[in-house]
Amino acid sequence: MTYSRMPEDKLSQYRKTFENCSNVYDAPEIIRDFWMRCADEKMSHLFSQNLSWLGFHHAPFSDETESADVVIYGIGYDMNSSQEMGDTRHAPMYLRQCSKYLPPVHDEWKIAPFEMCNIIDRGDIDKFSMEFNETLEWDFQHALEWSKNGALPLRIGGDHEIFGGTMVTAEMLARKYFPDEAMGIVMFDGHSDCFLPNDVGGYIDTDWVNGGGIPRAIYNGWVDPEKVFQFGMRGFGIDGAAGRYAAQELGITLVSPLDLERKGCDYYTDMIRERCGQAPMVMTCDLDALDPSQGGGTTQRDGFGMTFREMQMINRSLKGMNLIAADISEYAPSHDTHGRSTGFNVAALIFETMCMLADTKYRLNGEVRNPTKWDLNLSTSRFYHGQTFLERWKQDKAQGK
């Protein structure tokens, strides 16, 4: 028998909560339905289930892009960075592993992306070649094929050369869903990446050289430079050559880490929302925007960079906007700390970006759910989150609750 020092009426209420509430069943409906469906289908999704037959954030591996809403895939190309690579070609493999330590629901946003949309991991594009133009075309062919039916891409590098494939796919999707709107871009990078043809020998016979994607998209009329925001540039000589002056002439908003510290993230997130409104948006992230103190797992490690918290806050400005394509690149596994602190932060960034893409596609689908299916299920768990409520859940669903 316990002895209580609380008034009986308060204690009675607390005990009622203890006895009757559930963190599974009293969750927001879409999250509850996701956990219950996983329990019903015997699919493991909680905590550190590093299950090898599942892809990014427990997405199923699949080549069924025709019915997909969001397609995640890796492009481990690593021929185009200026410092030692840090095993960048294997970044998608390491990031997949890190991603599976995160349960795939976003309680803060009340989002269960796999319950809202059909999200698949298409695997990786094998781009190994010594011929630059050929590797670009190989990426473009796959990117356009996998999104031709309307799937929004989340592409994981490799180095930032992958942005070209992201941009041509985004243009195809913008024509499909937003034919009258110029696109906007939120970019994280240590450098402005606005190479012009005169700077790099005519783009080496290709329109989409690494560092030239944004001015090319503006030149083509796809992107409005007033809707382009670049975060993380910090100079030291290379950013001028890499495009700072062209970016300024084009009217792009350049934000150094020091600018961000002085004015605050909210100042810029409000600016993004005000200027871009409901325009189709692209997010591209070269992780060398980060300060090396954030784990060091990037290719171009320059001091005085951004923090992961700042990157998260700016990236979140796209929530509720029409984010239609995204890429994250230049994670360098062999430069990361022993605990993979960079990798786990990047995995969290991938997850929040995936949630925002799912949110966009859910709205484009008329807010009709198209839940992800796991056709290959090799689960061996002895318990599935929420399984004690299965009968109640089925009865409630049958009654429309």
C-alpha cells in the first residue's frame, strides 16, 4: 500500500491517466494508424532496427517508381571535389545505416510520411566512369525516368555534381504541377556555385558542370533568382572564383554564417516564405556549408561555417511550401568522428526533408492517403509497437472512429 502526499482528487486523476492512456493509441490519428498498421502487418519500425532489407528511414527497396510518391536514392559519384574525398562514393550506404536508428514518424509535426505517401528507396545509381559527360547523362536518364510519373525525388550524394540531375527532374515536375510558376531554390553550401561558361572552359561540353547548375537554370528561365537563397558561403578566396560575383549580379540572396548569426534564422525564413509563396521549390545541400566542428564528415572543410541547428531551422522554412525536389551531398564517412556525429545529423536532415516532400505530394494528391507497402517483410521481432491494441483499432476503424 502506497502513502500519498497529494490531495485525493488530483491523485485520482493522475491514476486514471496512468491506467487508461497510451502513447500509441492516443497519438495523432495518422501516427496511430501507422503504428497500428505496422503491428498488423508485422513490420518492424521502432528504435534501432538496423534491418538490412529496408532502405532509407525504413523505406522499402523497390523499382516500382510508377506508383511512387517520393523516391529516395543514392548517387555515389565522387570525382568532382577539391579536397580529399573521404570515401564520398560510399556516403549513401553509411547514411542508410544511420537513418534506420530514427523511428519514421515526426511527432512534432504530427506527420507519418509512410502513412501519407508511397515512399520507396530505389537503391543507388552506379555512375562509375572516367568520362565526365557520360556520368552526368547516366544520372539524368535515371532521374527523369524514376520521376516521370510524378514522384518527388530525394537524392543522396556523392558530391554536389548531383545537383544537375535534381534540377532537370525538378523542371519536369514543375511543368507537370506548377506550369506557370518559376522555381525557387534554397541552397546550403560553402561556396556560391555560380560558375559561368567563361570561367570553366565552356562547361567542359556540358550544361551541368558541378558549380554551374543555378546560373544555368536561371539562363533557361526555370528559376527566378529573386527566389534563390544561398546559405553558408564564407569566402577565403575560393568563393569569388566559385561564383560569388555572378550570384550578386544575378540578384541571388547570399547569406554568410556570420550574417545568419547576426540577423537570426527567423529573419531569413520569413524572407523565404514571403518571396517564394507557393512557388515550386528545390532544396540542395552541399554539406561543406557546415563548420568542421559539426563532426568533420564533409569533403571541403573550411572554418567559420554553419551549425546543424541553423541548417535545420532554415530547411524547415520549406514546410508547408511546395518542395518538389531535394538533394543532400558531400558526406564524407572516413572524415567523420568515431561516433558518426555528422552522419546521424545528416540522417535527421534527410528525414525532415523526406517529410516535407511527402507533405507536398500528399497535398498534390488531394490529401488522399497512399500508404507505403512493404512487399518484402523478413521481420523477426517478437513484439510490434501497438500490437496490444489491434482488435480495438480494427473495431474503431470499422465504426469510422
